[in-house]
Amino acid sequence: MQQQQVDSKTKVYPKEVLFARGEQREFAQDAKEAAFLLGGIGTGNISLGARGELRDFEIFNRPGKGDQLYYSFFAIWAQAHGGGEPIAKVLEAELQPPFGLNGKGYHAGTMAGLPRLKASKLRGEYPLAQVEFEDESLPVSVKLEAFTPLIPLQADDSGIPAAVLRYKVSNPSSLPVDVSIVGSMSNPVGWQGLDRFDNTMVAEIGVNELREDGRITGVHFTSPKLPADHLRNGSMSLMTTADEVTMKPTWQIGSWWDGAHEFWDDFAEDGRLEQIPPIDNGQVAIAPQARLRVGSIGSYATLLPGEEKTFEFVLAWHFPNRPKHWDEDRKLEQGEIIRNHYATKFEDAWAAGRYLIEELDRLESGTRAFHQALFGSTLPSYVIDALSANMTVLRSTTCFRVEGGTFYAFEGSHSHHGSCHGTCTHVWNYAQTAAFLFPELERSARNVEFLIETDEHGNMAFRTQQTFGMERFNMPPAVDGQMGTIVRLYREWKLSGDHDFLHGLWEKAGLALDFAFGHWDSDGDGVLDSEQHNTYDIEFFGPNSLANSLFLAALKAGAEMAAFVGDTERAERYTAAFERGKKRVDELLWNGEYYVQRIDDVNAHLYQYGIGCLSDQVFGQFLAHVAGLGYILPEDHVKQAVASIFRYNFRTDFYGHANVQRTYTLGDEQGLLLCSWPHGGRPKVPFVYADEVWTGIEYHVAAHLIYEGMIEEGLTIVKAVRDRHDGYRRNPWAEEECGYHYARSLASWAVLLSLSGFTYDMREGTISFAPVIEQDDFSCFWSTGTAWGTYRQQRNADTGELTKSLDVLYGDAGSVRLKG
């Protein structure tokens, strides 16, 4: 494809940077924003920081940024033979400034005063993380590998509430070295946060149990006094399959930090732990920390010169009860508890950890096959970074599954609450990752949206509530959410080839599309012009191309679906409306450069955009490209509109950008504004987010630029987004909008689709590729609802012949064939 260029803004990055296929980034120990998520789909998370520390314990069915489980860390003891001094250190790099904190110093539970390693480097290639530690005082070298299995098309096996923590220790010296690695955890069951002195509050004192289960040994944490339906009831297990095990299931109980003293003195002496009775000194009533029950388990070995050994642990958790409601703080009535989907698969944390251990060869093999397929592709490294890092949304507290497997989601995650409930249609419209990696999750959402949240008139609530027994969400329907969901139904059908799925939802989908004619088209001309609630949390008035491009895409998809199910009347009506609307929208809204809002007085209503250049102006065309619907507006106008979005809305810095709205970009950062007014006409009070920068919109515009042949422009936007998430300014694994792990960022998957020219139709069992970069030597990951694998094309330098190959790494190989 010939590269079309817009203007000099494409030169923000030189070509050699834009098309670089180098190594993924590493984050030093001072990258305090970097936090790599461990945990499965719908299980909650524990994050791994750049120092190698465990942080952000978000396992209690709600967000918990900054939540710390005291006395939860790993430590190493090592001593070289021949009289070497024993060394004991926490297996984390040194703490980083600032140290001022809150005027109380580091709480004793952080063990901040213990020796730590000199330096670390975190490399996160999601779902795999690696931390390399550096410390000249240690006679050995140490690195940590950590992951939770993630295998496309296997949502359950990608939804295990557990993580593998694998410490690899090597001996570069000429002498044997004795090594011990021990993990410690405080019992989290009944955890209720911290008091004003930063002491842990627990509902009941927990119990730590030593368990031996075949080749597995571990500490199992419970709280038997808690009622079974308590929201914080559950369990955690720290497990190992090592042959040589050392343990202290319960630390000494004392009124202050007696247990920590005893543990460290015991461990630092010889790397082994002595099991002692948890002595009570009779003064525990005055000490909140005495309510904690800490346990430790580890293993030891002697490493010969040049030898490497692995010390492997599995950390599993199980907190089955969540509110049958979107409000995490609601005072629950009888029957308002619902169980997590993973709780129907595993009876407790031990069962989850045991499953991971027993199936680890298979689960790790599938995870590494996916990792290699993605990271081994010829895409630019930062593109792969964007694709992989944003998968974390699906395994963050933004998303959850309940008993029966139904998938639900917030828009994002605030620090301690979900952000904007209800699997919001006008936000999840943008997301593409789940549809291609875990299509059963998206099909689950379509079932809820059409069968439960669409009424007999075709009015779809854009936030789901009724499925939890709540009243229907009481706001005007969202035009973009409703029309986009029809296009997403079409996408799910083409990805799966599941005709029964379409038949089961079609009647409600037809009603939802019919609803648009009567509710948003005031004069029957096929152009939506009435009051239109949308993703900017306001209403647009008059014809605009955000609503109407989505309407056109929905009509085209609807006509094809209606024809397939034998709904001839609708098929003909939608086809006619599409042809009429396509012409009318272009006539009304095209200004010669881009599509605008047609409104007589832009200030007659608050929060409009008028003749502004809206980044979302042809969002419907983007969804149409992803779904394989072709052009819904004149191709030349679409290309020019997308070029104008980049020309006018992409900023190479934000020094001179005046913004009183929320701020996501600052100073020397680059980013794409939601709207600009290059020819004047800015309303007195424009729509409320006009001056902001949202990564989800940046990604869909980037992918759309690539679809239209403006490859460098599209890549420039993607590179700008990932440069802003550098581990110092922002977390690379938590893109923000209204909350961390924001769902709209899942639009990033479309960058893969556009760069590879991937098209799919599982109704026929065909896929095809038309890569726009590296055509002579190109490879990429692909997936449908039935299989996934890799595609490669190579040109013979002598003959010029292009060879194409398709490898199916998982799924039904017979369901997919390469077309063209």
C-alpha cells in the first residue's frame, strides 16, 4: 500500500523509530508507576512492581490501588562454602524516594528497614514478567519470572485466581553456595483496610494451616469464624512443590513486632525456619498488629559452580462473594450476594493453586505459545507493547464474571471503587481485544444487552442493571452505544460463524435498529437529528456524523443479518435506508475537509461542537472496517476526514494548550485532542471533554489512519500514547480515562488488525491478510472465534515470489483456511 502523508507532524518520530522491531522496554527500580498485573479474568489482581515487590492487593472484588498486605514478601539467604559470610535480604530492590510519606515513617509491616538488593530491571511482556536483580554482595545472581496463564479462546483457563512466582538463582562463582528462598504472607481473609495508624483491620482473626497434598506443600490462610456469605470471607494459599521445604506456618504472636523479629533472626541465621508455637505474651489485647497471622514457606538447595536452580511458588486466592449490585459499598440485603465465576470452578484457594500446579505444563505451554506468536511478530515493538499491555483491562478489577460465566464490566477502576457501572455500551463499543481473544465474553455481553436490557420497543439501556435484579437504568438511550452494539453483534457472528447465536438475538436486535428511525430521526429523511445522548455524557442536537456513521454501519450490518435469518422486510428496508442515508449524510455534513455537526445555532444548546473537527466523526466507519462491512461513506471523503483529524487534532506538545477540563497530557507529551476548531466557530461552552486526550480514541483513530493508508500518522499516535506510559509518568499496564484500566483503551487491538490487513468470515471459514508494512517479510498473530495462530509471508529475493503460510496453534484447524 502506498503511504499517504498528511503533513510534517508525521516527522515527530523518524521512520527508523516508527518501524523499529527492537526489544521491549525495561523499567528500573525507580519506575514507581510501573505495576504489572498478575491474576486471571474476573479474579482480581496482585501487581508486581519494578523493584520486584508485590503491591496493590486487589483481590477482594473491588479495586485497591495502594492496598498493601503487610509482611508479604520474599527473601533470599545465601552463603558461599569456604567460610563465606551468610547474607539475608528481601528479594526486592531498594526502596526509592520520597521517604517522607505521611509523618509516621514506614509501617513495620512493610519490613522497609530490612536489607534489600541494590538494583532491579522489570521487563513486562504481558502476560509474562521478568525482574532481574543486581547486588554485588550476593554470591549468586537472581531473577524472577511471574505470570498467570493467558491462552486465547480459553477464558476459564485464563481466569485462574493465582500466579506463578519463579525465582531462578544461578551461581557464577567457583565455590558451591547454599541458598534458601522463603515467601511470607499475612492472612488476608477478613481484611478491612487500615486504621488511622496504618494498622491492618480484620473482621476476625484468621487461621494459618500447614498443608501437605501429594507433592504440594503450603500454607493455607482462612478465617473460620467469618460467616460463609461475608464479603471478605475466602482463602489464600502460598504453595511449593520443592523437595527440600522449610516453613513457619504462623509467626510468633506478640503485642508489637515480636513475630517479625523472631522470623528474621531465625531466617538470617541459616536460611531455615524453625516451627515454633505461636507464643502469646499476654499483651496482645493492646496491639492491633497481633490480630495478623503471618506464615512463611520456602525451599533450599546447594548450587554448584555454574549451576542454576529454580525456586518456584504458586500464590492463589479465593474470595467468592461479591455484591449482587454495582455499588461495592452498598449495605446488602438478604440475597444480594453473588458468587464469582471462578468460585464455581474452585472450592477454595488451595484447589485453584493445585489446579494450576497440576496443569502447569499445559497452561504454561499455551501461554508461551501465545506470547511467542505475538511478541515474535514483525510489528514495531511499541505496537506489540500497546496490544499486550492493554489486555490487562480484561484481567483487572474493571471486569468480572459471575456464576454461570456472564461477563460484566465497569468502564474503568478508580483507586477503591469501580468507575461507571453497567458494561457501558458507548464505551465498550471501542473495545476490540476481548472480541478477538475471548469472544465468549463479548457474546455474553450481547446476550445481556439484547435479551435483558432491550425493551419491547427496542430501547436499549446503555448500562445494564436489570440482570442484577435492579431497576432498569433510567436515562435516555445512547445513540452511539445502541447502534454500535448492533455492529458488534455482526462482528461476533462473523468471528464465530455461530448462526444459532444470531438467530437467538435477532428479533431484539431488529427492534433496537428499528427504534432509531422513530426516536432519533425526527423528519423521516434517514438522517438522525433528534436529541442524541452519547459517550461524552451529553446530548448532541441535529445531524452529526458520529451518530450517523454508526447508524449507517448498523443499517448495513442489520441488512445482512436480516437477510440471513429470513427477515426480508427488514433487510430491504435497511438496505434502502442505508443507500438513502449514505448520500444524505454526505450532502449535509461534508465541509470539504471533514464531517461536521449541522446545527443552526451552535450556542442554542450547551455542549455541542458545530463546525469543529471531531476525532470521533467517522467512528462508525472504523467499526465497519473492523467488522468487514466496507465503506459506509464515500471513500475519498473518509480518507480526507481522517487525515484532517490528524492534521488538526494531533499536538506535538501541550505547552500552549489551555484546558480547564480533565488533564491527561502535559508539557512535552504528544497526543490527539478529542476536537479542535481549525476554522473558528468554537461554541461558548463546547462539549465537556473536547480539550481532553483519551487513549481509546487515539487508538481507533490510529488504526483508522492505517486502514486509510496513512501508516506513519497512525503509528505516530500509537508511539505517542506508549511514550506517555513510561513507568515514571504513568503505569504502562493501566491506561487511564475515567479510572485505571479503562475499557476504551482496548481499541488498541485494532492496530494489529489494520497493520496486518486482517479480514475474517467464519461463516465461510476464511481469513485473509494484506499487511501494509514489511510486506516482503511479515508475520503476525491472528485469532478468530474458533482458532488462533500465526501468519507469515516472505518474498523470495531471487524470484520475487511471495510465499504465504498459516499456522494454527490452537483450536479447530479445519475451521480456518487462508483466502487469497
